[in-house]
Amino acid sequence: MNRDVYVIGVGMHRFTKEYVPIRDMYFTAGVEALKDAGIDFRDVGYLYNGYIGGTMMEGTGYAKDLGLTGIPVVHVENASATGSSAFREAVWAVSGGASDVAMALGFDDMARMGMARRKPAPGVDRRVPSFENTLLPAGFFAMWAVRRMHEAGTTVETYAKIAAKNWNHGRHNPMAQRRADHEVTAEEVLAADMVAYPHTAMMACASGAGAACAIVATEEWAKKHANGRPMVKVTASQLCSEVYTDGHIFMGAVVGPAYSTERTAKLAYEEAGIGPDDLSLVHVHDAFPIEELMYYELLGICGPGEGDKLLHDGETQIGGRIPFSTDGGLIARGHPGGPTGLAQVWDATRQLRGEQGKIQVEGAQNALVHMMGAGSVCAVHILQKA
Amino acid sequence: MTKRVPLEEGYMVIPESSDEPCRLLGSYSKAADKHYFPIRKRCPITEKDVETVELSPVGELYSWSFIRMPKMGSRKVDSGGGYGVGQIDLPEGVRIQSVIDGEQEDFKIGMKMQLVANPMYTAEDGTQYCGFKFVPVKEG
């Protein structure tokens, strides 16, 4: 990066299944981030809106509630990695000198997202899915999980334990969609309705609505607005699309090649000048527990085939060596789409400042946030307590 | 005899005779010596031209699941309570994701699977528009 970039403010509207107008959620997340940064909207020089569903200029319309300041406003979309990609654009706007302060604001409501619509070929019934749109994402993740069981002897109990851990992390996050009123057990997760073998409904990410925002700025702005809090520096920003690997799946790419995460993380570690052993906490695209399990290994937290042991030793829960999904992850905090990657940044930033209360990771120094977008892109950022 | 045609052009071949196997259409890159599915505009590795080829109709099950949610585009779970999905490796080195026939206990990684036409709807003139699925190859 040409100039050092810092996260100076974060804000969220809680992820929820209840009806809240998206315009209201957008405004709440934006204003909370501005308040957190201690700046006005007129200080922001660039705004990147991240959303997957929605209508033309929807984000630009909502931004008018924040103010009419004449700045560039841009729509970013990269499937589940939308919020992460909007964040990256904001980071690059500051790093590259286009602006001293930039804002990334993600919002969405999964309930309004449908299957991809395109003009059907002549004679084809519009109601019937196309060849490239016949399987559900849940199926792709489940097939990854079954293959893992075949190759490494992973059991359904491992998947249940990851989900229970994330449900329990989410219990103490006021922004989480799923906040259980009791300690969730692996047995309870296993007893839930089966969605796609071996995944039950309690292993599936929470689908809902929400908004999340992060404001990034130069070192000068960060110092000026630190307000006695530790500064949070963006030490790596990487985004990769696919390269060909054997068994490459072009059709219905949702899981994506495992290599994507390895490659993107490697570039991020190199950029930040640290390794996986230096991380204090990690956020990943845990739409289903198989993902979190695989990312233990693909992010280099442990060796190949050692993820199950890492989990069962309690290393990835809060209080363990390297807590994953400290805010509940996609499974409990939720996954509305556009804001998800920015919700990760919300938690990571507050963790590094020591502000996360019951889900605080003691002494947090480096946080890695990872998102996949429809299996076709991978985004990895590393934030550091400066 | 019912006329069966692919849902969309460019993905599969359905022979008139039901004795002949259906085949998926893929791309072959001579420059990279790789096959791809579905058809590519050009080789994603070498950026050279590719040729359209028919892929083998039988492969091996790489992984599977049994889904108990409505199919894409539908709001109802199948009457059987769900359906199988699988990844099938064809001999050309191509991995296909597909609906697969059978019950959860039927599926074993490594089993042989055969491509068949999967009727999706019938037009007013009686033409059946088909996607594809794989069915387990009966041993012996």
C-alpha cells in the first residue's frame, strides 16, 4: 500500500430476521460508524456501498440520508465477499491517495434475493432453472463435508461442535441474529432438522437482514480521532479470483477451490509481514461448519488433517489459542450478504481496541478476516493493533 | 415416441434412441491437454482455442449429499422427502455437480454413475425439456 490505512470507525445495525426497512438499517450503521470515528459525513471523501440484492442506485439513494456532499458513491458486488470488497476499495482509495477518509457500507436482506434471472432461450419455460442454476449452495458445502469425512475421518460431531461454539460466541454479541438463551450443545445441533447431510439447520448460517459500516483513513486522521483508544491498522488487503486446479468446477461455483484461501492468505501474510502464529483471532466464511474446519488448515493455523484436533482441544473458542468466529460467525451472527464482511471488520476492530466485553479476546494484537464470494473470489484482510 | 430435448443448447446431447447414452458437451484444449465443463469460449489456462467434445457418460462419485430442502426454483420438498446431489469425476478429468438418483444409504464414494436425461417439463406439443442427472450404475 502506498499510504498506511487505519480503521477509524465501525458501526452496525443488528442482523435480524425481523422486518426493518433497509433504509433505516443503512442509516443506523452509517451514523454509528461516523459517531465511533468522531467525524461528520462531510469528512468522508469516498463511499462504497456493498449489496447483492437490491435495485439500481439503491445504496446511492440511502446515502442521501447521510448527506449530499457530492463525493463519489459506488456500488460494489462480489457475492458473500461484497462487504469485504467494499472495504478493500475504501482501503485502496485512502492508500492510493484518492481520499484521506473513505467509508464502506454494506447492507442486504437475504429474503429478497432470488435465483439468478436471465433471459431464457426461445421456447424455454422461465420457471425452470437453467443448467447452471440447479443445485443449492447447501448441497455444495455438504458435499465438501462428506468428502472430508471420507478423506480424514471427520465425524458429524466435529461439525456440530463448531456450530455450537459459534452459537455460543453469538450469545454475547448484541449485533448477532441468533442469540440463544442457553449454552448450546453439540447434541442440540445434531438433533436439529437435517438440511443437507451431514449438516443440520443449526449448522447452516443464519439468513436475515442487516447493515454494517467501516470508515478507514490515513494515519494523520487516525491519530487525530483515536480519542485515547488503540489505533487499528490495515496491514494486509488481498482479493483473489480463481486459478485452475484439478477438479476445477466452473458450474455452480459456490465452494470454490481450496487453493483460493491458501493463496489469498499467503499473499496477506506476506503483505502484513506476519504468519498464522501471530494471529490473535480469525473470522472466516463459516456458512457451514465444514468451511471453518477447512480454513483452520488452509489459513495455516494448523497442518493438513489437524483441524479436528485443534477444535476438540478448544483452541478455536474464545479463551483458546486462536479463537475463530468470535462474534458468532455466519452461523450465529448471521449472513445477510452485503454487510457480512463488514460485520467481521466491526468485531475485529473492536477486539483490537479491547471493547468487546464478554466476547473479548484478551490481548488481541492481530485479526484476520476472510470471506469467499460464490466460491469465485476470496478476500483476506489483516488488522493490527497499532 | 416422446421427443426429448435439452433445456438449453450447448450443454448436452440427447440421442433420439433411448438405447444410446446421453452425453455432456465440454471443451477440450489441445494446448493445455485439459477438458472443461461447461463449454468454454477459450482455454482458461493458455487462452488458446478449444474444441467442443462429447464427454464420457459414466464417471465415479467423488462426493455426495442428500438434501432435504426444496430444489432451486421450487418451494416444495420432493414427495420422497429429499433428493441426492453428487460430484462425479469423468475420465476426462472433469468434475460434474448434479442431482443424483437414489436414497442416502445408496451412495458410496467411488461408485460408478451414469448420465441420464432428467425431464424438467413437457411443452404443449409434447416435447420434453430435459436437464441431466446421474444414476448409479447397476453392478453386473
